[in-house]
Amino acid sequence: MKKSKKALALVLAVIMSVMCCSAAAQAATANEYIPSIVIPGIFQSETKYYDGAKVQTNSPFFMDDTLDIVGMALTDALIPIGNLLINQEDKDEQAAYAVANLLGEVLLEKNRCDENGKFVHDIRATKYNDSFRDLSAYDQEYILDQIPLQNYIDIAGEENLYFFSYASFGNMIDTAQELYDFIQFVKADSGSDKVNIVPISQGGSVANALLQIYADNGRSVAEDIHRILFIVPALDGSILMGEIYQYGLLDDSYELYNTMFPALMGEDDMMSYLVNIILRILPNADINNILDIAVKVLIEDYLRYSTLFWGLCPSGNYPACREMYLLDEGLENILAQADWYYGAQCNSDANILQAKADGVEIFDVVDYNYPLYQLVDSYDDVNADGIIQLDSTSMGAFSLGVDKKLPADYVPTHSNCEDPQNHDHTDPNGIVDVCTGLLPETTFYFYNQDHEKTGSNDVIMKLAAAILTDNSFTSVHSYPDRFPQFNVGRNSKGLMRDVEEMKAYDTSKLSPELKAELEDAIAQAEEALNNTVVDINEFEAAKANFYSVCDKVEKYENGEINEAPKENGAYMDFSNALAQIVEVLSKLFYILFGGAGFGDM
């Protein structure tokens, strides 16, 4: 009897231990984070050009050495441009085509695709067939430099972050199919039934194609995907690309001689204003002709063969651009692929809503009220984030333009709000009607945020981490005190790094007063950084104070506190003064001579 009791007790113990282990395993599974796949934006994937034993990684353009480029310019363009300078007239457009062909050779030749939309040369994106945890230190640093999702890693762990890479000049259908396959790989590699995907910028175009592949295959997106978090996605392309394809660069002389190059090169770059002055060496008509022919050659010889770039053409521009560039003999395969993507683009809203109906949770992060780059005629007619128009990133939110408030008698054409009686989606700046967007309940807006600085806004990265790791985060109403639907853009990446460096700084040699001032500046900066509801004036004040104190610390360390400025400081002052002189001259020339070149004068 005792033996049977012992045997029964042993069996019960084994059963209970197995049940406990099973319960523990279930609990562990329930608490595991769903892996997330980042689909980066244009030129955010490391790509390499292979030419035999030679490998170039200075993507995206794989430009040759400066001396080689100068040599090409001297060989191919010197005589035509010299004739134009002497005659002040480009009769046969030789100079225009020489410049256009040189630009194509330097910038796009190595990324050229053929009539099937495949790379002519050996171009490969670095592939990451492991989670972030198992990548090399170099690859980890590269990825975080492109998409700083350290907050996500801190919560979900390195094993739950994956990075899908692709060559931005490549083939849309191939890229989308690779992403489809990569999702299956991540599921198998992580042991998870589903994944999250994070399409960013051009990645939004790739996501359009991905959703269409699911539809074409008769599969529900919900079979593989738990959440989609769009971040400034090009869901309906970029009007910059569409208008450049359809109309070319803007022809207005004011923009050409004042704002175009500072917008492209940076308003603080002296060279951008110097270019404005140098342009006047040539007649205005020939400058515009050179720009028009350069655009024509770059599109006809290179860009129209890239189906990923066709993904950046808005649906409103595509039919006209199709007629202009895709009906030539030999382009049948490109045409078929571009038409397929156009269908995916037109189906985008329907595919997203179907995924949502099937159980996929979909969020969107939008930058707005940042002027479109001054490259096309409609740059001041739309609201944008510098690169992509609001209508594209927000799935249809309405706005009259940058800094243009909706009128008091404005009546929306429709509303997608799920509960108009209880939900308030009012833009505090009065600029955007959120409810005309497809997903007002899960779309977040960042005022005055530059598209290119989205990754440098730590609040956006914290928001992304929260959405991807917290299943109770279901809408803009979930955490309004931490992550309101409307927030403000800021550039905090450098400040975060510098604050961490100064926290580790040895303050033992500082005076007590300076040490206390540094500690206060760090504390103020950290408080501003930790505030996810942005007060931009408070943030900029804390930032300015921090760097002012850091400057004092550096001078104290170098024994310069009470010394006169050294030669280096004088040189910097001279450089700044020279930059200001060049900028003033550039603007003065326009006031005096308008759009005339020196020859025209």
C-alpha cells in the first residue's frame, strides 16, 4: 500500500511538474514580444557595387573619385560649355546634353536598370538574415544610425528586431516578394506566429506592393502580420517625383537664383549661395534649358527603368507620366510592372482597410507643416514634410497648405472618425482635418517636423517603441498624456548623445560653480528630453543652455576662460562673415538683375 501511494505520489508530482512547466511555457509565450521588421526608406539600406574584385560601398550613387569626375567633365563637357560661355548661346543644345549626360554617368550609371527593371551592374543590398542580436557590431551601428530604435531594443530585446534591406533604385515587385519571403523567414527564425512591420518613407511604397501580393495570392495579411506601423510613408508617392517627371524642375527665376540650391544643399552652406552667383555666368534661358534637358535625360536613360522609383510617382501624376515615358517600344515589361504597382497604389486604402478588418492593427506617424523642397512649381501649394505631401503620408488628411489655417466655414467632405460624439481630433494648430484621413483613430501628427529628421526625433522613436511593444496601446486615445495625437517636431539625436557623454565627464577638475552649472544644465536637458509632450521653446532653451555650459567647460579645460579669442576663433568668425557676405551678394544680385545672367546684362 505504501509503495502504491509512493508511486501515485510520484506520478502526481510528475504530472503537476509537467503542468507547471506547461503553464510557465504558456506564460512565457504570452509575455514574449512579437518581432518587428523595419522596412527602411530611400537610401537607408547599405548597398554595394561589385566590379570584379572592386567593391564600392559609398552608396547610393557609387561616385568615382573627384579627379575621375573632373577628368570626365574636361573630356565630355569642356568644349560645349566653353562655346556656350564664349557665345552666350547654346545653339545646338550641345552644352545642355553634355551636362545632362555627365550627370547621368556620374550619378546614375552604376544603378542603371534594363528593360526588365533589373540592375545592369552587380548591385547588392547588404542582407541581414539574423535578428539584430546576432549581427556584427558594424551592422548594428549602421542600422541604429539609420533608424535609432534603441528604445524598442531596450524593451523588446535585440532578438526581436529585424531589418529588411533593399536597393532603392531596384525592382519593386522583386523587392516586395523578397519582403514577403523575409516575413516567413522571421516567423520561422523567431518562432513567432506573426510579426510587426514598420514601413518608413519609401518603405511605405514597398508595403503597398506587399499588401497587393497578399491580395493577389488570396491570403489575408493577418495570417502573418500583427501590427503595421507606418512612419512618414510614401503611400501615394512624393509630389516632388511626380511633378519632376511630368513637368520638370520649376522655372521661376526667384527660386532658381535664391532658394533651390540652399534648399538642396542647406541654407547654412555658403556653397549653395555661391552656386546662385556662379549660375549667372550662363544666360538664364540656357540655365533653364540645361535643367530641363538634364531631367529629361536622367529620366529617359535611367530612372524610368527603376520600378521602385515609379513607386514614388503619385497616382495623380502616373497616367500622364506613363504616356510620356513608358510607351516606347522595348519597355513592355517595365510598363506592365509599373501598371501593376499603380494598381497596388490605387488599391492601397482598400488593402489597408481589409487588413484592418481581418484583425491587423494599423498605426501611422505623420510629419506636417514643413514646406516642400522648392524644386517643383507646386511646392507652396501643398502641406508636406519637406519631401512627401501630407495627403500621401496621412492617407488622405486634408489641408490647404503650410501655415494655412482651415477657414471658419470649412465643411469636410467626409469623416472617418469612429465616434464623432466623443472623439476630438482637432488640430490645435487649425491646419489639418485629421478625420478625412483613412485612420484618424490611430494616426499621430508631428507639427513642423522635417521628413529627413524624423529619425532624430526621439519622441517619434519612443512612440514607435511603445506601439510595437504594448498591446494595450490601441489608438491615439490610449496614452494622451504621454503620446497625444498632435505633437511637435524636434531634432534631439545629437543632444541625447552629447548629454550622455557629459554625464560621464570627469568634473573633478572643474570649479565648484562650473560643476554645479554643468549638473543643472544636464538635468534641464534630460528633463526636456524625457518630456514626450513637446514644448519646443522649453526644449530649445534647455538645448541652448546645455551647449553654452559645455562651451564654458571646454574653455575652462583649455585655460581659455579669461583669455582673448585665439586665432582659430578668429578664423571661424571670418568664415561665418564670408558666408554671410556671399549670401548677401546672392540676394543682392537678384534684387538688381532678377533672372538675368551676366551675359544677359
